Amino acid sequence: MRDRVTLPTALARRANKVLRPRDAADVYTHPRSEFERLLDQAVLWRISTGYYALAPMERLGDPRWRPDLAAVALGVAQADYGRDAAALMSVTAARRHGALPRAVATAVVAVPKQRPVLHTAVGDVVFVKRDVRRLDLERAETELTTGWMTTPEQTALDVAARPELGGLGRAAAEPVLRALARKIDWAVTEELARDQHRPGALARLKEAAGA
């Protein structure tokens, strides 16, 4: 099957491997029908209505491949709003920072506009309206795209402020906050809390950390 896989260079070289049919309008005359062909060839994987993930080159043609939920969340957000207007945050960033040992079925991503949850076969993507320029960020590399996620300091404040995002709840958030507290610079965290007007989140973080 692999020897029958065909993929235009313009698509293969895209930095963001999450595609919408309109992203291929300059490659195909009828992108939707071509995407169906690529789905049959296991070159694309259907994320949800209107969104597709391009399999890594080494997995082209492999019907068993599934993308990572965090990669899906970041890729979809970038496809709609651009690379610098999206960032993984909350429990998703906590997981990538090693503060959440178990995978959860929800990914949280900051975007410029509020929008409904996106349901996919690998989990739900929750979009949170945030001005990404005001967040403390670091580089995030995923199998579908490279972009941004919140730093441990920003993540700790976000989880403390809204532990229900991603389905944790207050009790389950406590060990996550303790794990993040071991990774953060407290001076940076306190400065972020002041700048973002989050004294309550800082207080909850300190309480969880025993600081």
C-alpha cells in the first residue's frame, strides 16, 4: 500500500500538519475529494469535520497511526488563528511539563476567540479565550507542529485559577500544583500573578505547595 501513496510536495513541506480543505486549494482543484482519497490511503487522518492530520513521513500509509491529542489541539488552533496566537495551557501544559502522570482525554489551548469544544477520536479540545501575547510561553514541539505552550510558572497559575479546565477539579489539581511548584521560579510566578491580577491563584498555589 505504501508504494501507492502520493503526496504533493507543497503539503508534505507544511510546517503545520493539520490541514483544512481550503489549505490545499492551490494544490488541488477539488480538495475535498482528494482528501477522501488521502484518507483511504492512510495519508490523512480525520480529526473532526473540516480538519485532517497528515501522518508523519515514516507512518504514511499506516492505518494504525493516530495523532497525539496535544498535537491535534495545537495544530487546529494554529490552522485557524496562526502560530503565534495559540498556546497549549492548563492541564495540557502540565502534562508536557511532567506534572501530570496520567493522560487525560481533554486538551486545553489558548486562542483569541471563545469557541465550542471540538470532539475528536483522540479526545476533546477545549479552547480558552486568552491573549497569548500576555502569557509566559516557551517552545512546544509536537508531531504535527511546533509552537507555544505555557511555562511551568504560567501553567501553575492557570491550573490554580481554573482547575476544572480539562476535567481535573480542585482535589485532583492539588498534586499537579505540588509537582509544578517544584519546577517554578517563585519570583517569576509572583510577578506574573501581579501582572495578570491573580492573587487568588497565587494563594492557592502556595497553599498546595506548602509555601
